[in-house]
Amino acid sequence: MTIVPARIFSYLFLSVALVFPAFGAASPAPRISLFVDASETPRKIFHARMTIPAKPGRLTLYYPKWIPGEHGPTGPIQDLAGLKFTANGQALPWRRDLLDGWAFHVDVPVGAASVEASLDFISPAGREGIYTGGATATDRMGVLNWNDVLLYPEGWTSDELTYAVSVRLPAGWKFGTSLAVASQSGDEVKFAPVSLTMLVDAPVISGQYLKVVPLNPGQTPSVEMDIAADSAAALEAPADVWEHYKNLVTQAGVLFGTQHYRDYHFLFSLSDHVAHFGLEHHESNDSRLGERALVDAEKRLLGSGLLSHEYVHSWNGKYRRPIGLATPDYEKPMQTDLLWVYEGLTQYLGEILTARDGERTPEQFRDSLAYTAAQLDHRSGRAWRNLQDTADGVPSMQAAPPQWESWRRPLDYYEEDELNWLWADTIIRQQTHGQKSLDDFCRAFHGAPGGFPQVKPYTFEDVLSALNQVAPYDWRAFWTERLTNHGPGAPLGGIDGSGWKLVYDETRSEWVRSREGDRGLVDATDSVGLLLNADGSITDTIEGMPAAKAGLGPGMRMIAVNGRKFSSAVFRDALREGKNSSSPLELLVENTEYYNTFKLDYHGGEKYPHLVRDESKPDLLSDIIKPR
Ligand SMILES: [Zn+2]
């Protein structure tokens, strides 16, 4: 089976023909058997055994390096252990490639027709790591990503290789996956053989507490949520939570007009002991939040948008994919220049779907949009780095720490591009006098024919041409400007054009309060240009704003404010009181075991973002977020 239709295949992989000279059409592609013993998931160790057809001579095997959706060479090679090769019962020597740590060379002896490979994948403890290299196992649940536990032979594309896989789960655990089950005996599950492409695209969630929620009962293709949590209580969300996710399936269906999956599984982990992220697949997504993300209203609000974002990726990212990301295997590097479509448009659609499906009220949606706009309005890194470079540079910036985020601006192709796509949406509406919207673009670009998962790559020109077919406009000039400008300030044309304005006042919105409360933050980005943790440690300062100008920087810790011990309330009070005082704000700060006093001559008070209606323009934003 192949995920890439033959006609795309032929031109897409022309350029890589030279990489694979060893095998001609005469050799049948290997069929590899893979057994994963996941019964020690609570110990965070997974044991894998493979039988790989081979010929005598040198065999090169790869551990997957460039993982789809991760946008970088993030295959967790550091967590591969216990590697061993045998043939006909005899141990084989192996050596890692000197230039590529993800490649292993094995000498296959005369008389051998296959190699047995065994390896362990060690999942990080705590909440370490990201994506498929992130913490994935707890005492009560786990997610198995197949790229973590396998090798594949050089000379074949991931579409050509077939894997027959089975897994042993911890005793009594239930599971969910988009893979077809061939048979099950006790805790051992055998899946129907699939291509390596589809295997890596189909993780398995399992756990002692696993809840299955049908999201479109009786309909085809079926969509369900398979949720594993660290407790049974975490699964008991109020009824409207499930209604919102059912609405999400309906609203996405209306938006795109069709689906590119046979069935779809939201694989949802609720644990404080796994890495938190979302990773998209054609027929599922691997999304992970804290244990109480569904039952606690504040956490539910903050977590809204994750599942809608990952679901949108089934259309935008998996089916329609930038040509530089549609690679033939996991070894060829990806080119990430079109992530502003892959991730930026997904961010925009995922966010508006949270309002269309009811996860957020219109006010909560606007507060969240205002927050995003305000963050980008104070993005100092815009001065040195344009938006295009944030997409181009991401493969080499995967491990960027949170400090200096504003100056580094590592991932702005998500949020800044949410504002840009809103802008594009309003332009389409204006140009067509309200007859068309970005919904029409999505139906045309991401819609029919639907059905079995396929990849249809695109270029920048394809995006421009599809936009022009919906609404003729100088889209090349628009996107070139959006991708290469240096501001100043956030791109607010979409907010302005949709009948709203970004303003700042002294009242924290529900969104800002929830975010600060849940994450233990004090967000003074928009007043003095300072982001603090609740213990006073400074995560970020905004270059050019009062805190940075006074000498504060990430890594320092605020000890006292105007002579009183720091707390978030004391700091906020001081900002507010500074409005009616001519004395500067006096901050005692610890920096690498030294104490210093900094004076901020700031009298602007607290500043928090909101959107207010601009009555001189039609309210397009409310129409954009209305359920279809
Ligand atoms: Zn994404």
C-alpha cells in the first residue's frame, strides 16, 4: 500500500534517485516483521525485535531521523539502547556511521537471508523532551510511536517497505490506534501489515484507564476519541465537553467538504508526567495535556485549540503538504520554508474552529486573539529576523529554551501567521463583496476527492494560484510583504479589517488570568516588557522596553519591589501605583549570586490586551467564528 499516489511519486522522488542506486526494480521490497514488547511501559522501556530480509555483504539500517510533523532531525537517537544484530543465531558486529549517528552498518555473513535486530527505546522520565522523543510513559498509560522502536534498511522509500507489527501491552491495558487490528490474544495485538509510512503515521495509545468517545455516531468515516489518563476521574468531563468535540468534527467537515481518512482517532493523553504537545497524523493525532485538562474549567480553556489544530492537520499538512516536507524516507532532510502555510494556516483554522464548535465563547476567542496579537506587537526579534526566516530556520532550532523568546522569535510562523491568515480572510471577503471567504479556499485547496490517505504536495505558486481562483488579488505582493517585513509591530490588518481594534487597559481578561494562574506566570510584557515566573525568576525581557533598558534580563530573579518581598500581587500593585507617583519602580534582583537594585522610570500602569469593536466597519470577525 502506498500513501503517495504514483503520479506524484514519479516527479517528487526524481531528485533522490541517486541516493538509492543499490536496488533495482527487480528486487522486491523487503517485508519486515516487528514485535514490540511494551509490557514494561511503566518502567519507561520498550523492547523491539525485528526480522529484516538481507543479502550477504554490508547492510545499512537507519533509525528514523526526520519525523513528519516535527520539522527537524529529532528522531530520539539518544534514547536507543540495547542494540544487537544476529543472523542464523550468530551475533554480528556493527558500527555507527561516522557522519550520521542515525545510521548503522552491519556485515551480513554468507548464507544469511535475514538479520534479526533488537533494540530498546528508553522514554525520558519527568516531562522531558518533545514530540516522539518526549516523555511518553507513566504508571498507568503510554503512547507508542513506531519511529522510536524500529530500524529500516537503506535503498527503499518508506512507501515501499512493508511492516508486519505486533505489540504486547501491560496486562489488562486497553488501547486505541488508527491501525487495523488483525488479531488479539490477551495482551498481544497483531496489526494488519502496512507500509512504513503508514506505520510511523499511526501511534498506539494504551492505558489502564482508557475512554472511547464516538464523535460522530453512526456516520462514515467514523471519528472517535481514545483518551488515556493517569486516573479514572480525569476522564469524567462535563457533557458539553464531548458536545464541543462532536461539533468540531461537524464544523471541520463543513469547512473542508470531505475527509482524507478512512476512520479518525483523537489519541488524547491526560497526564502530568508525559511531554505536552500535539503531533498530527493522517488518521489520528497524538495530543497530550495535563491530567485535569478536561475536568478543570481553567485548564480546559487553555487547552482548547490543541485538538482542533491537530485535526486540521489531517487536511493541511498531511494531505496537502509543502513539497519540501514530502520526503521519501526519514533520512532525507526536510525543507521547511512553507511552514507558514502548514502551521500558520492550521493555527488560524484551529483557533476559529474553537469558537465555531463552542470550546470558546466569542469573547474567549477574542481575548485569546488579542493576547496573540499583543505578544507579536512586542516581538523585539522582528527587527533582525523576518517571518520567513522563522520557518526556514526551525530544523536547526528545535532545542531553543524559553529564555529570550522575544528576541529569538523561534516559532512565530504559528501565531504571527494566524494574524496574517485572518488578514487574508478579510481581503477575500472584501474583494468578493462578502461572497467568498477563506472557507472557499480551504474547500478548493484541501477538499475533494477525499478518502484513502494521500499526499498532494504544493509549492508557493500553488498557494498563490489557489488564492487567486477564490479572489483575484496581488497575493504575491501580500505574502512577500508579510513574510519579509520587519514591522514595527504586529500585522494587525486582519483584526482592523474584520471590524475590531487591539487596545490595552488595566483589566486582565479571563484568558490572561487563566494563563497566568495555570502556568504560574506574571505577564508584564505589554507594560514594562517583562515575563516572570511566580517565584520572581525572569523568563524574558523585551529589548527596547523599560525592564530591558534598565538592565534586567532572563535568568535573573526579582527579590523585592519598592522594598517589599516580591510576589505577583506586590509587583502588580507597584505597577499600578507607579501611575500616580513620580518615583521610579525600585527592583532588588538576584543575578548569579549577586544582588543589584534596578530603577525603572515607568508610570504607564498595568497593560493587558483586548479587542474592542470598531463601529465604522462591518463585524467580519463575528461572522468568521460563527458556526456553519
Ligand atoms: Zn501544527
